[in-house]
Amino acid sequence: MPQRRRNLINIIAATWVLLAAAGDIALNSLPLPPGSATDIAGSETQLIRILAMMAWPIFLAVVAGLVFTLWVNRVAPAAAEPGAAALRGNSRLQTTWIASSTTIVLGLAVFGTITLANDTTVPAVAHAEPNTPLEVQVIAQQWYFTYRYPSFGGFESAHLVIPADREIEFHVTSLDVTHSFWFFAAGVKADAVPVHDNSVDMQPLKIGTYRIECSELCGIWHGSMSDDNAQIVSAGDFTTWAQQQQQLDAPIMKYLPPYSHTYVPAPGVYGS
Amino acid sequence: MDAVAVSYPPAAPSSLSRTLHKWGLLLGVIGAVLGFLLGYFLGGLGFTDTNSNGSNIQILLAYSLSAVGFLAGMGFFNRLIGSLLGRRPPTPADEAFLHGEGAGLSRYFRLTVDHKVIGMQYVVMILFFLFAGGLGAMLIRGELLSSQPSYVTPESYLTLVGLHSVIMIFMASAAIIGPLGNYFVPIMIGSRNMAFPRLEALTFWLLPPAGLILLSSVLLGGFPTGWTGYAPLADQSVLGMDAYLVAFGLIGLSIMLSGLNMITTVITMRAPGLRFTKLPIFVWGVFITSWLGLLAAPVLASVILMEVFDRTFRAALFVPAGGGTPYLWENLFWFFGHPEVYIFIIPAFGLIMEMLPVFTRRPLWGYRVAVGGMLGVGVLSFFVWQHHLFVSGIAPALRPFYMFSTEAISVPTGIIFLVALGTLWRARTRFTVPMLFVGAFLFNFLIGGITGVFLSDVPADFSLHASYFVQAHFHYTIMGGEVFALVGGLTYYLPKMTGRKLNERAGRRQFWVMFIAFNATFLCLLAVGMLGMTRRVISYQPELQGLNIAASISAFVLGASLLFWLGMIIWSLILRPALATQKNPWESLGIEWQLPTPVPTYNFDTVPVAWSLPYEYDTGQPAAVPGRTQPALAGGTPT
């Protein structure tokens, strides 16, 4: 390889690394969504940061190339001079371009798959007591969410409350049309489909009050199908709350359908 | 039509049939009204209504028969009925009449089979729907100035969102292939017309009824589903949903037939010597797109028909309580829906690569890889649809494959960028208005493509799916990509189509306003999406109001810049009749620019035979010279 080309490659590589590093520093100072309130939100934030770090130099390189070549060699619109030397292609450059973009894409796909696999398997490390996941059912209907806690007798709540120290297993379903359960800060989005159980696991990390909304168009009041009062609380607070709710709901439990992963929509919800 | 010598007894042209034909548009309207009444009457005959929302058998039949009545009035069945009655086949004089030869402006207002007339008809229709959909966008952005409902009710907001999206989808699926594809593909391949001229007219005339039926949904209570029409919400909706179904069905039919016609034309009607390796890159774009349309649109038509069955006969194909599943709609719809977005963008790829050599004055850098890139995008587009279902609860094991196939599409798309950059590299680029739009296309589509990689990555998609990030992403690709290519392309081709050039200085200013306002709007919307704003909502988090106001104001400027562009077209084409006729203002070597302006009805007197690629700017040799036979060019042996 001629010295000149090797130098060029070194310069490009060094610029690339510098740009990526600068981008990463800039991104680190930004509160990137969705944040770190849960384990999967944390890994999504991380992934978005890495994607942005990789995309930024590519974006900049293409734009810089475009602006450079357009600006440096521009001529007036009506200029009649002949064009520069005709170049019909360069198969080595084309091959390099295709090979490198394929490599980047393959790398991204493998990386995404690994992140996905980590997110969707329950971590092997032992948790604090108790380490079995807490099952919470999310029932969507036009135009609100209801939450059921099967490990506490299947009581229902209008607001989501979950403990911070346990793996949570959401089971999302719907009673009428397709909705989507979006717990933004937790990095959880799962469609609520009638007669289908859509399950997502996650580990809450930060106590606080968060927003939940519906992210699939579900009819007139779709825009209002949100709740700003979803809570991640400490384990003690959660147990107190759950037991209290269980007692409060005890008299009406016999009117609720028995707990199940899916429910048959009531006749007439689609118009009859 | 080739003038083949056939000996029929010279018959006087039937004056009755010609009169009927001339008044086709009026008869079409009468036919539509009669068809509507007939359908409404038939639908009321003893059918038990199964939908509580009203008599939707009546409305479906009324809409369908009004479309048939319109086409009958226009004269689409005249030839069919004539041959059933044993009338003589059309003479060359009849064909010339049907081509609108010598008919002046009136040929634009009736059934005409000249592809250039149809191209101009498409220009007007596309602009009408672009601005109708744009008005919807302005109303939506106006409403979103406040985080709570202000001047629109939640119900009409959803109708507004639905109409804006379906009108724009409808407009975008024909935006480039309709006006420029129909007008220039036959010329670029050295043909005198399309393979099926009547079918070509049909694909156009299916669209005005589709558009009107769609708009009429407002009178029937609108539809709440957006353009994706998700069932079972669609099963639940009022009669406006039936307008959506009939209109979208007609659009699907039009895409399918147009694809069939283009494919046949490009395969069979190429001039001698014009091999596939010498096809102008725009023709390649249209050809590949046509395959996508032919293969994807039937799926749309069938899924629409299934929803019609669901709504009228309670077929419960998408209703879980009856044994159906919403996933059926989602999969079939997106199996059409994803190739559909490439139906929008591949002609734009072709168009910008067609313009690049003209303004850089040099050959396209890497013609073959460019064709390969578009082919790759086209083939891969059929293998990515489940990325719309990443959070829907599909089997998790399917996700990595669709993540990979979606990311893989950036490889052939990247090739288009490589070809564009290679062609531009150190070229002495002429900064005309179309060239500015080519540059903007590359910039906007780059952002559109990069944001697409974020969405294709499943874990990142958990956060970004169905948010404004997605909305801004596809506006970057379709509006920033296709619409910018359309504005640039029309600026480039209008001088050929009409003989008038748009004002260069006004165009330059319009471009900068449009480009900056577009980016300001959708960068804000990318940000609100990342911060957690859902699509299609009328009320949102109050803390996002600032960004939304910024987006809305930029959107108003964007709308104004497009209105200004419309004003420029009207000014140059209609208000300034004294402007000089333009033959080849860009000094292009494409064969379409070697023809006289206006292009004669049958394009070529004799078919041109010897061809090279039309990008030989170093020798200045045109692709072929129409109207006379040329000695063989290098590599262009006549076959």
C-alpha cells in the first residue's frame, strides 16, 4: 500500500475516533431518554447513545463531503464550460463502501440482538428477597388502563404501583381494540391486543412518579388515555399498599372475573 | 399507436360516439350520481343490516357503483360495448381522436390515451391533493399549538389526522410515477405510447373518484384509525370507515394496474438497441417501483375486502371474540404497507440520479451499482414488514431477523448515496434550482435513513415506536425525500412539459425557505418523539408545548413556501403567456430533451434505433437522436 494512501486511511480513522469520542462526551452531558428508571430503560438509553455515537460521524462525513464538493467546485447556473473529467465508477471504492456498510449493519444487528437477549431473559444473578418476579396484569380498554395483582388475590387498581426491588413481569391484554401500554420512563412498550397475552419483564431501579400512556390509536379519547400517577415505591410501601388494597377490594372480588391472562371481550364492543 | 396498415372500409367517424366522448367528464359525473342512487337503492332491498353504525351495505354499494358509473360515463366501456355490438375496430383516425390530437385544452378534460396528456392530468391532481393534505397538516399543527384540545374536537382531530395521512399516502404513491413516469418513460424508451394506453387512462381516472370518496368520509362521521386502518377499531367505527375502505381499494387497484402497465411497457416497448444496460436510471426506478406496486397492492386490495366482509357480514376475520385476530390485519396491511413506502421513494432515487449528470456535466458515477442499489431496496422491502410489529407481541424469536433485514436495507440505500457523491465529486456543478433540491434530498434522506436505523434496532424501538420520532422519521424520508425530489423534478421537467421555465431567482429563495422550515419542523418533532410524545394525540404533556409551538410555526412557514411555489407555477404557466418556449434549458442529453416542445402526439416520426446512456457529457453525444436513424454509437449495436 502506498504511503500516501496509508496516511489518508490513518487520518480518516483518527478523525472518526475523535468525532465519535466528542459525540459521546456531548451525549453524556445530555439527559438522554428514556433514562435509567429501570434496567431495560437503562440499556435502551445506552443503545440509543451508542447508535448516536456511530451515526454522528457518518452523518458528518456525508454532509461534509457533499458541502465540500458542491462548494469548492461550484460554477454559476448558466455556465457553459465543459464538465470535469468523466469518471464512470471505481469498483474498488464501490466494493469498499458496500463491504464497510455491510459490516456496520451486521455489527449493529448482532449488538442489538445481544441487548435484546439480555433484556428479555431474567438475569441469573440472585436478587434480594424475594427473587421471584412479581406478576402485574395490565388491562387496556377504551380509554383507560386497569392493573391486576394476581399474587394479592387478583385485586384491581386504577393506578400502577410497583416495588423497586423486584423483577416485574407485565402481562398486557385488552378488552376491546388494540392499545399499547407505554411506560416511557421504564422503557416498556407493549401492545395490548384482545385475547392475547403480551408479556414484558423489567427490573425497576428508581423510586418515583411516572407517566403511562397509550401509544396505539384506539379511538376518540386515545389522546387522553394517559396517567401521570404511576409509581415505583419501596418494597415496604408496596406491601403495605397492596395488602390495604386487597382488603378494600375484598367485598367486590366476587363481581370481578377470575384472574386470567386473557379475557373475552364483552359482546357489543365492536358494535352489534 | 403504431400506424399499421389495415384495410377496413373507410368509415365516417361516428359523430355520436365522439360527442359522447367529448362530454365524458359531465357524463361521468351524471353516471356517478346514478350509480350512487342505484347502489343506495339496491343496498336497501331486504338486506338485514348487521352493523349497528348504520346501513353500510347501502353505502358500500353506493360508493362502488358510483365509481363504476363515473368510469362508464367517461367512456371506458364504449369500446367494449362497441365490440359486443359488432362495431368495426377503431381506425387510425379514431385513435388520433382518442389521443386528443388537435383538440387543444379540452383533451385534458376527457378520457385521453396520450401518455403526455395523462401526465399533465396527474400533475394537476397531485398538486390538488398535495395542497389538500397540506391544509390538513396546517390544521393539525395549529391544534397542537396547545397541549389540550382547542379548536378541534377529539373526534374531528382523528378524522383530520386520518384524512391528512390517507390523502398524502394517496398523493405520494403517484407523485413521481404519475406525472413524470407516465409522461417521460415512453419517451425515454423511444416508444410512441404505453403498452396499454386505455389502462393507463383508467389508472388515472380511478383516482379522482377515490379522492372524492375519501373526502366525503367527513360527511359520514369520519374515520378514527389513521391511514393504517387497524382492526378491530375499524370494525367499531362509523360509516366514514366505509369511505376509507372504498377509496383505499380504488387506490390499490390503480397502483396495481399502473405497475402492470409500466412493467409491460418497459419490457416490450423499448426501441431497438435500447438494452436494459442502457436504460436511463429514472426508467429503472419506475420499473422497479412498478414491480413493488404489482406485488404489494393486491395484498392491500384483499385486506380491504376482508375488512369490508368484517363490517358488513360480521365475518370476524379480525375480531378475536369471533375467532379472528387483529394480527391478521397488522401483518397483511404492513406486507403491503412497507413496500408501499419504497413505492414512494424509489422513483425519487431514479429522478435525482437522472438529474445529477445534467447538472454535474458528467456521466453517472457507477450506473450499474445504482441499478443494483435500487433493486436491492426493492427486493428487501418485502422482508421487513414485521418491524412495524416489534412491540405488538409477536414471537420474540422473530425480532432479530426483522431487525437484521431492516438494517440491511441501509446497504443498498447507501449505494445511492455513494453514486450521488461519486457523481458530484469535484464536478463543476451548476447550481440551478433543481440541483439545490437534489442536494436537499440527499441531506434530508440521510437524516431519514439514520433515524430509521434507530427504529430498526428492537430495544431502541421499545422506546421510540409509535412516538413522534417515527412520525418525523417518515416525514424526513417521504416529505424531505420524495416531495423535495418532486418539487425539484417538476422544476426540471416543466419546461419540457409546458414550454415554460419557472423563475430561477424566486425558485432559489423559495428553496431556502422550504429547506430550512422543513428541517426546523421535523428536527423539533424528532426531539418531542424522543421525549415521549405519542403520535396522533390531541393532548400531550404540557412540558413539550415549547417544542411543539416551534414545530408548528416552522410548519406554517413550510406551508407558505409551498404555496409560494404553487404561485410560481401559476405565474409562469398561466399568467405569463408571453414567455419564450423552452426547448432544452438545462442542456440535457436525454432523448426527451431532443424532441420538439410541445412533444408531438406520437413522440417520434420514426423509431430511434441506436442508443447509449444519456449521460455522455464529455463527448456531448445524445442518447439517440429522435426522428432519424443514427449510425451505431459505441457499444450500441442495434438488435
